[in-house]
Amino acid sequence: MNVKEYGLIGIGGLVELSKGGVKLKNDSGALSARNNIDGDYVVVRGADPINDNDLVTKKYLKTRANVQITDQINGGAPPVVVNGAVYIVTTTGGGYTLKQLYYGTGGVWESITLVEGLEVVVTDALTGGTDEYLADHIYVWDADGTTWVMVGPAIADTKLVKNERVTVTTASAGTVNVGSAIPISAEAATIKINVTQAFNGTAPTLKIGDAGDDDRFMTTDEIDLKTVGIYYSPCAYLFGGSTQVTGTFVNDSSTLGSCLVMFEWNMA
């Protein structure tokens, strides 16, 4: 039987919602949502905020105040939905419009309303589409020009040497990405291979290059994986586009071994 008491003006400091359900608690003047045994916090769900004092949902935070674009949508072949991720349309097609943002939720891509001054961060380089975006750069939506304006990295972050790195072990056989892709107009500087544990295979090998030339920066003859030490190669190569530096590792029956690959490059 349902019971309603509209004149009630006070309840206990720890109230159970339904039999065995969660509880609301007066926690030293703050309102806490607790599990049934008051042993931990529970999730509180609600709608996106409208007024100044409204609470913010995770979705609102990720699509308004802390927007991190992690991949792209080709409208002609949209990718599988990643719940909780924000993607940007780099090629128009289907119902997807160039430059629009989408948020993965409930197994579908939901469009995000673009507002003047919306700031986003592109974490990895997005290439191959009608629009391309640099890795680790900040973009701001210009509603007047209906375009994303690149405002970062900061001026102070140019003319520096940066690096990408990866650890190669016996489990890394094949092609290994050396960190993230290098942005357009970056210049290769040096490759360092630090073999900290010798590989015990018959003839393990490692070479460093990219998709166009898999030993562009270091050949197998320049790296001795069977001997602990540091192997160094200076290089001066200007990339014409965003490029992924790779290592190609042949294990050759090694059961022990480890090395750090560090690729240094210059900001334009």
C-alpha cells in the first residue's frame, strides 16, 4: 500500500530508499549517498545542468569543460561506438557533418552542440581525412567562421626537442610503435637504444624506421641486442606529414631481454 505524508518536515539522519536499497545521509551538514551498510559512496545520476547551482554530470564535463578528442569519424565508414569517448568528423558522409563532435553513449554516437569558444584537446594526430588535426594541440570553435581554430601548443613550446619512447621485450615480436605519431614538419634528431638486459636468442634483431622505410633511422647492424649497452644514431630527416616511427623486432627464440627505444625529434 502506498503511503504519502505531505506534512512531514523531518526524517532521520540516515534514510534507506526501498528495502535493502541505497541510503541518504546527513554527513556533518553535507548530503551523502551511501550503500545500504553505510560502508561506501554510491553513484548519483541526474540530468545535465541548466542553472548555476546545478550539479554537473560526467557527460556534461566531458563534452563541455574537459573535452578530449581521441579519434575521428569518417562519415562514409563510421567507427564502432566507444562509450564515453569524443570523436570529431574529419570526412563528411551519411548523417555525419565535417567538424562536428560526437559523444559515445549507450552504443550510439550522439552529436554535441558546438558553442562559440568551446575548447578541445586533440590527443593523437588525426590524419587521412578532409580535415587533419595535430596531436597534443588545443583547438577552439569559432562559430562565426564555423571552423576549429588551432591555438596551441603555446609559442614557448616550439623549437624544443621532444621524444617518443617504447620498451621492447621478448613479448614485442613484430612491429612496435615508438610512442605517438610525429606531427607534420617535425624533424628527426636522434635514436637511442638502451639494452638493459641482453637478449638470449640466437640472433635477435631490431631496426628503427617508419611505414615508408622500416630501417630509415637504424639498421639491424647498428644495434646489438645480445650485449648490454647504449646504441646511438644521429639523424636529420624532415617529415612531410604526420608519421608513426616504428621498431621491427625479431625475437629469434629469446626468453630474456629488454631495451628502451627513445626517438628524439625537433619541434618546428
